[in-house]
Amino acid sequence: MRPEDVLVPTPSGVCCKAGGFHIDPTRPVDRALITHGHSDHARAGHGLVVATQETLDIMRLRYGDNFAGRTQAVRYGETLTIDDVTVSFHPAGHVLGSAQIKVERKGLRVVASGDYKDRPDPTCAPFELVSCDVFITEATFGLPVFRHHDAEGEVDKLLHSVALFPERAHLVGAYSLGKAQRVMAMLRGRGYDRPIHIHGALETITRYYQERGVALGDIELVRGAKKSELAGTITIAPPSAIGDLWSRRFPDPVAAFASGWMRVRARARQRGISLPLVISDHADWDGLTTTIAATGCSEVWVTHGQEDALVHWSRARGLKAQPLDIVGYGDENEHDEIAPEPGGA
Amino acid sequence: MNRFAELLDRLAYEPGRNNKLRLIADYLRTTPDPERGWALAALTGALSFKYAKGGMIRALIAERTDEVLFALSYDYVGDLSETVALMWPAPIPPLQGEGGREAAGWGPEVSGKQTPPGGLRPPPSLTDIVETLSTLGKAQLPGQIARWLDGLDETGRWALLKLLTGALRIGVSARLAKTAAASLGGKPPDEVEVMWPGLTPPYVQLFAWLEGKGDKPASNDPAPFHPPMLAHAIGEPELAVLDAADFVAEWKWDGIRVQAVAGEDDHGHLVTRLYSRTGEDISRSFPDLIEALRRSAAIDGELLIRRDSRIQSFNVLQQRLNRKAVTPKLLAEFPAHLRAYDLLADGGHDLRGHPFIERRKRLEHFVARLNDPRVDLSPLVPFASWPELIAARADPGAAGAGDDAPAVEGVMLKRRDSLYVPGRPTGPWWKWKRDPMTIDAVLMYAQRGHGKRSSFYSDYTFGVWKSVDGEDRLVPVGKAYFGFTDDELKEIDRFVRRHTVERFGPVREVTHDADTGLVLEVAFEGLQRSTRHRSGVAMRFPRVSRLRWDKPPREADRIETLEKMLAQAEHGRAPAAPLLARASNPALA
């Protein structure tokens, strides 16, 4: 039994021939197992989509009711069997509903992690360590310069700035699925109890999080608010809105951005950010390496991001390691462009 | 140190001056002595921190990280201090709660990191660092730096490495830091500036005074800075309401406003200092001038370069200002000169309460007694009526400035009875600058601004026509990001968004062909040759003076216009040079 007899890497995602399904395929297929709702992993147009209920709901909210031929919801820990292949979903700690997918055939266990993080997140189930023989890991932040261990400290930095500049508005760029809601929940966790404003593009997903029982407190659309009313407030918006015409409605806005990329100063400066917040929904270098070690795997496949460093690190520890050339992952960040807000620029 | 590091981090990203002030003031207000004093010293450049070189930092990180991983990381980040700050294998604080490392059943030790014996180190304070460095031997330095790095977070390590390598570069001047300190007690910045030379870090007395808990630090500085008196701008139409008989005029020199102060200390030794307009001590850069000031006084004047008995243009002065190292060659090539126009103190007597005319007499007398070729009087411009002054301003060379005319950038008007009042009082002094040079250029690229302007395309690259291989093309000649009104900014922004042809990150290229495009009238104060600009010229102080919606790009200026202006700037009166050249040509003789 070789790993390829369980899962085969292809340019459009990993494929289980024995079970007749793909995981997070980047082109339409008959049967797709989806790890989470970000658009680079969850695409519309598959015949059957198997995913957690939350991921299915998020896909429906983003793509409409006809995003797939059929759907099948699966619970964390539940086992599905297709011929001699068993499949189970386990929390990945990335965003609401995100899962790692474990595929087992004749005793060989392969885990496709999707995107994951091993840090606390009040908006989703905590990452679960799954033992395996082959671990397919992401590498978005696969360089030892990326460390994001103090998200609370970053939220405190934001709150300190709000206290220091009460006449200005604070605009926080955050990806619309997951990061935005995590920032809201963390603000609540640090005792911030005033209304949090949001850009219209975040409304649907944010309301969905609230429906699923994630406590976010008082969330208000910024649309319609007067400029003077926005002084001293925090508004969360898609990253692309921060330097957009849209931001002109705010009084002397402080441009913040909650992202793991903010760890590197040049990235923050390029975007014209004056308050970078290092808050990431991906594992950092320490998270990636500790996770790989802890799975007990003997082989690592690295899917997207900074593959070279992680492959080098794995090989130096005697693990078999290879980069997978899957086209199209990691684009959620760059393509989180906003649709024009209904009712005004 | 982590708090100071947070301040530096925030300052490095914050573009707005007032916001920087608020950040510094907030830090100083909420940080105890002596930590805040050392921070103020670091911000004002009063601490010389050049302890570590890149090589030492590289050696430290090489001992602790994999070579390949370091190379990949350095390549990605692009800055040594930042790479090391981020990669430094500091112990990870244990995480609490569900989903943390502990809950998942493993701890930091799995990662193979070296946890220092005894667990986490407490972060060093800036005070610890300053005090330790003052006694530490060179051999112990690498080990000490490593221990500090172990105790700091990413931002703390970045700030420490930037401090130790002397490369802070966070866009904060000493003046700005002092202004922030002064704001703690609601004091004018000049008051702190005046006492500054008498203060030493960590400035405990200063803070006590600012917070109303102590007396004003006594200044026994023998050569203190005097906050300068500044002038408002005036134009020809406004002259009509003034009486010419009330005023005297001087040339406005295109150099650097300085204050040269000399006084005797308690031991009878003469202490001499040269201050910039904002009170920064720039004596070390001008030893040639310092040695010329051998008498106790405070002179207000212009720093210029005088060569071959001619005052040189600002372009020449800039060549001296640009050099860091003061070498004998530099001193010989660019001899500093002080052109004096006011005397604030003479032999220990404060003259600021006396009328200008009286001070002027004292000044004339003083300069004559000093009798040094490096210090001379700024001459008065004789005039009996405004039309005479208008004529003098139009042709300084013929009105007495002679060969120094290229260094004249207008005239100053001073009321005969004006006392020397710090700040910018309205009425006693006026500056009437010469008209700026202007060209019509075409907008080529626009970039988004910072801070309040982050949603506007407010930084403009403009070009003029040049013949390239027989074809007219626009070549960029400069950048401007002010001069326009808020309404004009909106208009240009709209133009940029509607005429974008390509995007490069935050930069947009806009349509700029012979028929379609936006012509900007650009005003500027001077031109100089530059190897950094593709066009070969650099403008001084360029700004957008008018939007020429009426003008098609084909009618914008050509590079030859700029070259002609440059020749004029370099040779003073422009027509002289070509005529002379022709006369000496034997074929024509």
C-alpha cells in the first residue's frame, strides 16, 4: 500500500481513486469533499458536495441554492465508508465549520488538513490533532519569520489606539469569512461592549455566525451612519475597502488590517496600513512544525504557500516531504474583493 | 523595552505629524522615570547607540537557526534586523484554554527549541539596556544581546536591533520628540528647546517641571538657543497699505537660517554653538564656522557657501549638506559662510527688546570688530518707495547683490522699530519671495496618499516632452503631492480613476498622449542636475500650482525648457555664458 493508493495529488486537488472523490478540487467534479468555505477551497458546480453543515450553509450563502447537484452533511468524528475507504472529518480550527479530512485505506492513514490553526478561536471548534501516516499540510505562513502567538495583545493594541484617538474612526480590514467574526468575538472577549460596525459585504456571513450561536454582541451596518457618528468607533471591512472610496465616509480613519501578513513590515507598508494587527487564521511556523511532528506522520505533502522552507524542515527531520503543485489555493486572501455595497459607493 | 518598542513600531507606520505627537506624548505620560527619559533620549538622538554591526547580528542568528531557513526568510523579508527579530527562537509562552498547544497534548519542547535555563526571561527595560551598555566590554556584547533578545517579543527584538545598529529611521525628528515632551506640561516647544543643551538624559528634572512637580531646570548654558522670529509672506498688492518709510529691506538669502551663539562658561572658556532654525545643535557639521566666532554674541543669519568671493546657489550648499563626514577636502571645497542680519545678544547683553535699527547698528559694529572673512553683513537694500523695491526684487544683481544675485530668493521687509519677538508675529517682518519657476507638465502616474489621503490619488508623477529617436515622448521629471486645494484633489482623483490605463500596486498609470491627458502647472524653487532622476534634473519644492484642463498635453513644455532654466540657475545671468563662448570662438572672431 502506497500513499498514492489512498490519495493522488493532481493539479486540481487531491483525488481518491478508490473512493471516487476529490478533496477541495479547483475544477468541477462528480464528488467533492470540502474542508471549509473559503472560495479557493469551496467552489460551485460539483455533482455531490460532502462537508460539515456549516460549510454547506456558507457555500449556499455565497453561491446560491444551486451551488451543487446534491449535498451531504457530515459531523465531526463521523465515519463514512466508500468501498474499502473510510473518511472522517475533524475540526481544523480555521473558520466556522472547517475540517481536516482523514482518508484511510487498508490501514494507511492520510490527513488532508485544508487550512488550519492550532490557536484558540472563540468562533469555531478547536483544532484536533489527528494521528496519520501522511499529512497534507498548508504552508501559507511556512517561513520561520511568521509567528502569530499573541492575538489578544494585538486586539489590545487596537483598543489602546481607539482610546488614544477618540475623534478618529478605526477601520479594520479582515477577510469576510472567519477573520472578521473572530476579530469581533475577540473584541468582546477583551471587554469591548460598544456596537461594532461592519461593511455591507460582511453582513450575510456575520449574521450566519450569530445564528449558529457565536456571540458577537451588537453588530451594526455602517451604511447610513453620519461621519460624525463614526468618530471613536470600530468598523470591520473587507481588506480591499480600506483604501477605497468607501473609506471616505469615516473621520480621519486609522487603517488597520488583521492578518498574518502584517508580521512583515514591508507588507503592511505596501498596503498603506498604519495599524497592522498580527492576527491569523492559519498556523504560523511554530504551529505548522509542531503539528507535523505531533501527527506522527512519516511523510508530508505541502500544498500551498511557502512550500520550500517546510519541505526543507521536514526532510531535515528525516521525514519524506514533497511540495504539491495545486493551482489556485491561497487565493482567497487576494481575491476577497468586495461587491459594491447596495445603496451607495 | 516592549512598551518603547510598541511606540517605535506605531511611529514607524503613522504618517501624520499630530498623530505622532499624540503617540509620543501618551507614552511619556504613562511611562515612569527614568525609562521615559531614556526613550526621549533615543528619539532625540541624544543616545549614541551604534554598538552592533550587521556581522555580529548575523553570527548570532547563524548559531541559532538553520542556514537554508535563514536564507529563505531573509530573502522574503529583505531587512536583516527585521528577519532576525522575527526568526529569533525565543521560547513560546504556554497557551491557556482549549485549542492551545496544551489542549492538543504537546508543548513547546517538541519543536526542538532551546528554552533558556530557568524558563522565560523577564524582558529588559530600556533603562537596563542603557545602563548595561555603558559598562559592558566588547567581548561580552554578543552574549548580552542574545540574552536580551531571548526576553523580548518580535517587536521588542526589532526595536532593540534597530537601536543597537543605529538605524532607527521612524520619521521622528528631535524637534518632534521635544514638542511632544513640552506638551506634557502645555509648554511651548521653544521653551524646552532653549533649555535642551543644559539637560542630560534621563531628564528627570525636565519631566518633574513639565508635570508641575518641580522647578524649571535652571539653565546655565553659556551659549543658549534663542527661539527665532519669523516673517509672514507678502505680495505686491498688499504693499500698498504699508508705508515704505517704516521699513528697511534686506535680501532674502537662499541658504539655511542659523543662529551662531558664543558665550563664556564658569571657567571663562568661550563656548560656541551653531543652531538650526529649530534649535538643533549643528556645530559638529560646521567646524570652519565655529572657529570664526571668537566673541561672545548671538547672531541671527544665513548659512551659505562662499567660494571665489561669491555666494553660491543653494544647489552648491546642498552638496555640502548632503555629506555626513566633515573632511578637510569638503571644508576646502565648500567653505561655510555666515551672512549676519541680526544681533540678539552682544557680550552677554540681551538685545531682543531693542528696536531693529538699534540692533542693526550694534550688528554692523560687531561684524566689523570680529573682522573675519567667514562672517559678513547682509547688506540693506536701499529704496525710497515701493516701486523702487519692486525693481530691486526683479533684478537683485543690478540693485546691489551683484555676483551674489543667484543666491537671492527675494526680499525681507523689517519694520525699523520691530523688537525681536520669537514666533511669527503679524506686522513687524515680511518676506517677499521671488516668483517661482513654473512649467506645464503632463500627469503620467498617480499614487495613493497616506493617512487622511489614503483613499485619494494624491502623489503625482509628471513629465515633459522629449524627442527620443525622432519621436516625441513624455519623460518623467518630478513628483508633486501638494499645492492643490481639496476640491482640486477630488477633481484629479476623479480624473485618475477614469483614465487609468495600468495599475502597479498602489500606483496607477493614466492616459497621457498628445490629445488626452491632464496638464499640471508645476511651480518650483530651483533646479539641479541629478543622476537619480531619469530626466537628469531634479526640482526643488515642486508643487501643483494650477490645473490646466484647458490645455491639451501636446502644448505642455519640453525638456529643453528645463535645460535652459538649469543653465540659468548654474550661471546666474543666463545670456552671459553663450555670448562669451561665441566671442572666444576663433572661427567667429
